[in-house]
Amino acid sequence: MYISNHELKEIKKLFYKRIGQASHGLMYSIGQIIGEDIASQLEEYNFFQKARERLKEKGILEDIVFKEEEAEVRGSMEVDDKANGKTCSILEGILVALYENYKGKKLYCEETECESKGDNRCIFQIKEEII
């Protein structure tokens, strides 16, 4: 199934309008499902290189650099130049699922820079899960 950037933005707008900030958690969880599916298809050898290829093939992003505790993304499918803040909650979920699968422990992902806010790229910090 393919979903266009426009359709995704409209769906997210609907969720935010109907359930407000709680939709961030819902989008994050949707991303985790997508990320877990991608991770299940990858082998440990060249895990992040293969994940990069899959994310690009799916049109989720234009490019990504995976680092130990951070991911740098350009061209996220969730970027919205009309937004007032960070918009990549689905991608946060995708990335946390990929890192959790690779590292074998619960983690948390937080977007700290976003192209939607005018930053040059989206930056995601990968942290130990906060309880």
C-alpha cells in the first residue's frame, strides 16, 4: 500500500484535530509497528545500511545517517512546512523500533530538530527508555 505525503498530512491533521496531543503517541506507536516490520526483514550484518535502503525504497525519507545514539534524516515524509513544530512522530516510532531490534533493549526516540521548523535536517536522539 502506498500513501502520498498529502494523504499522510491530511490523516495526521484529522487525528490532531480530533484527539489533540494524544495523537503524537498514536503516531509514534504506528511508527513502531512499521519499524518492527522492517527490522524483522533485516539481518544483523549491515543492519543499518539495509534499514536505510528499505526506508528510502518505501519513500519514508530521502536519506538517513545512523549513529550510535542519534539518527540524522533529510526529506522525511512527515515534513510539513506549514507546521509550527516538530512533525515526525511516525518516524520517531520507526527509528526506536529499529534501534531496539538492533540493540536488544527498550529505548526511547525524541526528535530534537525538524525540517518542519526550518532546521536543515531532522535529528532524532535515541535514549534509554524513560519510565
